[in-house]
Amino acid sequence: MLHRTIKDSENVTVQATNSPEEELPKFRLPQGQSSASVAYQLTEDELMLDGNERQNLATFCGTWYEPEVIKIMSDAVGKNMIDKDEYRHTAELEERCVHMIANLWNSAQADSTMGTSTTGSSEAAMLGGLAMKWRWRSANESKVAKVPNLVTGPVQVCWHKFARYFDVEIREVPLRSGRYVSDPEEIVSQCDQSTIGVVNTLGTTFTGHYENIEELHRALDDLQEKTGIDVPIHVDAASGGFVAPFLDPGVRWDFRLRRVVSINSSGHKYGLAPLGVGWVIWRDESHLPEDLVFRVNYLGGEMPTFALNFSRPGGQVAAQYYNFIRLGFEGYQRVMSNLRNCAAFIGDEIRSIDRFEIVSDGRSGLPLVTWTSRKGEVDLYRLSNQLRSFGWQVPTYTLPSNLESTVVQRVVVRQGFTLELARQFVSDLQQALKYLDANPMAPTANSHRKGGFSH
């Protein structure tokens, strides 16, 4: 699009600003100003070219919000979450959320627990990892020359980032054919005196299955009884932390297990908050080393802070609190139940297509469906590309170590995805399959790129 710079006082439409002499700036600031309306429209035109976020079935992040949430975000756009002296009530809302989440995760000390909001679950996970590393180092001063290790099942990429950025060896236990979560006994076999902790995931990124954290807990108890090695657990509940408490209360994965010393989750996934907020909760203050807490006073008050980021917006935290008091336990339970029912419908429809084999059917774990092509009958990458012609973004990707030859597709069901949309998706999927059958060698939409995998 082309435009010319105009004065704010000019009353012209965006369409009247086109000029063959000047291109829309891309790599350097324009020389002059534009009116607010023109700058807005030009930017909006760029955003219009993105995909429809409601049809993005790859992401776990929320894409639908009540109007009141948008209003809260607008009202809080200038509030800096880190400035707890100036924005004391925003800080108070954060503190309330921490206690509510700790209570949801069955903390015995929910009223006095340690926790913080973050920019997302990746930062929250890294803070949990850092706390485990510091506690291990403090207890093993004679071994500080050794590189500590972290043992995991199939984890999201943020844990690989943590290991690389903070000098920790990651021991990711490979999967086995037909098993899409880690084997607790294999996890334990990788633990030694240099292990800072074990990470298990409540709702894996790849298939949505819950890992068996209670079984892992028992295996680590046996390890300590036999060897004296005491290994804590961090639970990556990025998605499951706001699903399991409402749909699977009998699953023991949280602070009911004494080895679980910290848990992270994403408020902007099934916590239903806008993008940009995560949470990490520790069992008690003994599991958050004081050395990791910074105290600054140059924003007007004494502020203890433990975060990788400093300044960040407060609107997402305020919106998280809004959702908590708006929905309550029963509201969240109803939302999650509806999402699981919708996922189960898609799973049943996918299962009825004899060329697909279900990996996760949406009836347990996270409300998502994962499937693979039976005997390679369908090129899932081409299917992803063809689905884009209907607007659907469906990721195709390979499973993690030891199952890299298995290619799967996944649909994540989130708030705002209705049963009617699910029916439309299934119909479009069937149409896409018919097209591929009729045109086995024809190029599909975006055929130059493989279907991407998005977290």
C-alpha cells in the first residue's frame, strides 16, 4: 500500500492518501507525521492480512474474550505490574490470584503461599527451574563444579531453553511406541546426585495426555529409600493446571504430593486470560531461595521481585482476577466441560474416518484431539495446507525423541470454539480429503511450506 504523509488537521480518508511516490515505511521511520486515523487504518490493514485467530486450531492461547475483559485491558494499559508502590491495588489483585491458584492446586498453605505472575508459562517454568537449581547448589556445595541435570519426559521447548541458558544438562527420556508420556521408572533411572529435579507435564504439548505424576512420586520415594537421593518434582501444568482441577479432581498431581515443590501454568491458555500472563507457585518459602529475590526501591517502595522480566503490563493480571470472580469454580468447570465435549465430538468424527488413527481423543487430558495417518494413506502436511484454504490452521508435526517418524495432526479446542464450529471444521476436513483424493499431484494452498507446529 502507498501513502503520503498528511497533517493531523487534514480531513481525508485513508483511501485518499495513496500516492505513487511513497511506499509504506518498513525499515526506517518516516520523515513526517501522519494523522492518528490514517496511521491506525494503515496498521489495521496490515493486521487484516493475518489468519483468523478463531480458526487457529494450533495454539493453546486464548483467542476469545468477553467485552469486559477488553475494557479492563484498555483501562489498565498504563499500569506497570512491577511498580507495586504506585499501583498497589493491581499488586493486590496479583496477590489474590496467587492465593486462589494455590488453593485450586491444593496448597496446605494457600493463605501464605509463595508465587508470582509472569509474562507466560515459559518464564514461570524457568523460575521454577532456577529455584530448584539454587536449592540443589546450596545443598551440594562440594559438587558445584559438576554440571547439574534436569530429568524430564516430553517437554515443551522452554525447558530446553532453560537448560541451555542456565547451564543445566537436560535428560529428556525418550518415548516408546504406543506410549505418549514418560515412564516413571525410566525417569528415575536417569536421576543421580547431580539431579536438581524432575519435570513432568500435566497435558503434554504434543498429544495433550497427562503424565502420571503420582506414579512418578512413588518411584522417586523408592529411589530415596534405596539410595538416599532426594529428588523434587516441578509440574509443568501450562495447560492442565486450569483443566484438571475442574474436570479431573481425582487425579493427584499437585501439592497433595509432597515432592511437588513448584507448579507453573499459563493464565492465557485455559486460565482464559488475555495473552501475556503466566503463574508459578511454590509449596512454601523454603523452596524459593532468598538469593533469587531482588529488592529495589527506585520506583517508590521496597519491592521484592523474582522475575526474568521487569516492567510488564498489569492488565492481564487484572483480567485474570476478573475471570476468577466472574466465573468462579462452577463457571470454569462448565467452560472446561463444554470444551471437552466439543473435543470428544471431533475425536469421534476423526475416528470414523478409517484412514486416520486416533492418538488422543479429547475425552481425557486436555480438550484436544491428535491423530495420525493410518499406514501413511494421507499426506498430513498437504492436508494441513489444504485446510488453510478454508481458513483453518491445523499443525502437522513429528512426535519427540524415539517417535520422530510418527507424524500427527492436532486440534486444540479453546473457549469460543463452539460445537457448530466443530461441525464446520469436520465438514471442511472431509472436503479437503476429497480434494486431495481427486488431485493427488495438484498443488494445494501454501504448498511451498509444511504445516507449521505452533505452541
